[in-house]
Amino acid sequence: MNWRRLLLPLSWIFGLIVVLRRAVYDLGLIKSVHLGPKTISIGNIEVGGTGKSPFVSGLAAALVADGFRPMVLARGYGSQLPRHSAAWFLGSRLIEVRDAAHHSSRSMDDLKADEARMVSAQNPTVPVIIGRDRVGAYRLFSDFITKYSPTHLILDDGFQHWRILRDIDIVLLSEDFFGDSLLPAGALREPVGALRRADAVVRVVGRNGAQVAPDAVHAILPASIYEIPGQVVYEGLEPAGIRSFTKEAKPDFPVRPLVVCGIARPESFLKALGRAGISPLRVIKIKDHGRFSSDLLSPESVRGADAIVTTSKDYWRDPEILNGTGLPVWILSMRIVFPFRNFF
């Protein structure tokens, strides 16, 4: 039985909803707003696995290096933040949580904003604000934002976020992008033709520099849109920063690690580990943005391993659980390289 064909009617309904939702904004029934700083949206038309988080982090770092003051605004998917609340991170630390009633809290034990913590850990001077209502989240922290006076606002996962007007729309394509059906029969949030709205489409290229996205993509890109090859660079394994290893205490390079991950495309991560010479003792894979637990990482599951190896995003989602195993934790750092300065 072809289940994708059975789901096609639902994809047609999903497509109609996409069209109607955009029409609501095009007709002015709901107003879009510009939040002030130069706004750069980083998004995609696929579900997960296009490298938005490392791209956002790399862009933030490039802006800081050029003397700008960027900030990041994200939804905080999987953070369990209440709908009318917002949180502010700096240097991987949760600084404050606010709600629409302007109540403030310094802690929220179940707030596991992996991507926000990762981006802020890699860019310690760049504030990251998350909230399901991103306009509301921005306004909740307006007092802080006014003092910080950002030059650029990086809108994470913003291509379908019509509420916020942006100056630049960057869309990422996964390395195996080939077009597809809309959700739920396929993996597309919008039809491939939506790429025409983008100011730049960034394709990931393979490790040897060869482009791996199909040439068919060119058929839907008008001449006014330029395509920039992006390259995934795995920077190698490094001990997790939260352990604050000194040179003397730095653990031995893992030989028999337990590999754990909860990302959309774990195959790329595992291939990169293989290229780094890592042969896992065992691999534990959970769903994207899934939560690790003490039961999952029990003494039995870690027995025989000399370390835990994971991704940056996975580490910052559950650092306490991972460090609680008693094993050294190593992270495979990843960044996406492309000529950021072309946009500024």
C-alpha cells in the first residue's frame, strides 16, 4: 500500500491552508510589522535537518566580527515555554523569563531550549530571545533591547513567519533536497516555487566541494535570485564546555564512546563521526528535539563506554543528564561556511 498516495488529499488541504494564510497578510487582514533592526530571516521549505541553527550561529559570529550588534529571535521549538511567555539567553545562561502580565522569573526548570543555548554559548555576547509569539517576545524585552540597541535581528526559522517583515530572506536547502510533496505526504512546508521569494538560496556542498543538490533546483530559481554554495565544516570533537576541563584534566580522546543524538538527520552526524575516526560502542537515537533521561542513559546503557559523544544542540538541551553519567562528554562542533559579507 502506498501510504504517501493516501496522504495526498491531506497535502492538498495543507497547501490550501498555506495559500489562505499568506493571503490574510497580503490583503492586510493581519498586519505585518518591522521590528526596527535590519532583519535577516534564516528559514527553509523542508521539515528539519537543513542546518539552520549552525547557520544562525555562524551569521551571528560574522556580524560580531564586523563590529555589529546582532541579536537572535527564535520560536524556541521544544522548549515547553508557555504561549504568552518569552525567555532571554546570554552566554548559554537563561537570564530571565517574562510573561504577558510582565511577571518575571530567573529560573524555569523545565525550559530546555537547546538551539537558543547552543547559539548563545557559541556567541556569548549575542542575546537570544525565544517565544512562540515572536513579536510579543520582542516587545516583552523591549526595555533591554532598547539599551542593547541591536543593529541586526536574525529571525530563526522565519521564511513562513509572515507577522514579521524582514530585509533579507535566506533559505537553506538540505544536501539531499530533491523537491517533494507538501506535508504530510511529503516533507515540504511550501511548494518548491516558494523559493522565488528568497533573496538567497544556500545549498550545502559535500565535503569534497562537489554540489550534491540536484540541478533540478535551477529550474525554479529566476535569474534575479543568486545561489550561494554553503559548506558544512565539522571542526572536530571537543570536550563539553560546561565541564570546564583544564589542559591537565582534559580527558583522553574517546575510543569506545556511547553516541547519543536527537536531531532530524542523524545519518550526517554519524558519517561525520566516521570521518573523524570514531567507532561508536553503541548509538542511541531519539526523535528531533527529544529529551534524554536518566533511564535512557542508565549505568547499564553506558557500561563499557569511555565517553559520550553528541551534537552541540543535543548537549545544550540536557547538559545535566549527559554530565550526570560520570563519563566525559564530547561534542562534534559543526558550522556552515559561506560568504556572509555579501549581504551587508
